Amino acid sequence: MRQKYEYKFVRLGEGWWGVKKSGSQEYQKAVEDHARQGWRLVQVFAPGIGPYGAAQFYELIFEREIQ
């Protein structure tokens, strides 16, 4: 039987001039909280769309198998 997955996207630290300090501090807690719920961190996405190519937010991408 083929495995199926669901995905969840969590955006942290969204700021105008770059990622807010809170985003850098909260990502560890977000990963730990989601891991307790059965989610696995797949990727951290930080697009360079702010001034001088700075990231404006972090997007954490989680997956878990659908039972």
C-alpha cells in the first residue's frame, strides 16, 4: 500500500525589513511542538524578498503520514 502524507506550513517572524527577532527565537519551540503532534520538519523556507535580499519571514514545512 502506498503511503500518503499531509503537509502543514507555519510562517514565523514576518517583518517589513527582515525576519523579526521573535521568529528566530520561536522556531525551535514550533518544531518541538509539532514533533509532539507527529509532524516531521521537512524544510525551512526563507525567501529573500526584503531589502537587499533579506528574508522577511521563515516558513517551516512539516509533514506527517496519513493513517
